[in-house]
Amino acid sequence: MQKNPIIPFILIMAFGIGLIFFLSIDGVGNKAEITAEHEAAEGGESAEGGEEATAGEFDPEALAQGKCISCHGNTYEGGMGPSLVGTALSEDEIKDILANGKGSMPGGLVPEANLDEMAAWVKSLGE
């Protein structure tokens, strides 16, 4: 009498399905931790802290790396959006654009309390 060759394949398949099931359950339990890590990597509020940075802790370059380079390019010399290097705009005009947007750029990307610092940083790019 010969052994049925399909039995080992069925056992391996059942083991694999069981492993996938248990790993899925483990992943659901880690959802909060994974979300906190993802938000920290994106530069947003972390689930643990939840506080916005105050004006003294604001880093314009870090914000620009996260929100501006997709349109203005890695060196801020233009891409889909205009060049920020050596801009002829005044700091007040830059603050107005940051707050209200212009053209395809949305407003409100920079917290209102940090508009002065961000505008000064953008103006300094051409120096």
C-alpha cells in the first residue's frame, strides 16, 4: 500500500494558513505602535506626545523638507512650483502666500505662529 502524496501538501498548506492567521492577529495588536512610528517618521504629531512644536522649537528647514520639496525641488530651485532661491518677494508677501496660498499652492502648510520664521528662512535661501 502506497502513501498518498497529497497529504504532506495539505499539511503544509494548513500550517501556512494558520501561520498567516496568527501573524495577522499579532499585527492587529501592534496597530497603535505602528501608527505612532509612522506619524513620527512623517513628522506629524506622535500618538504619545500629541503637542505641536512651539515657536522656539520650530525648524523651517525640517518643515520644508517634509512639505515643500515635492513641488519646489530638493534644492528649492523649482520643479512643479517656482524657485524659492533668490526670490524677489518680500517677507510679508511670502507670509501671505504661506498663510493663504497662491495658484496651485495651498495655504496653511505652516502653522500661523511660525510664519515669520518660515518667511525669513525662505528669504535667506538666495543669500
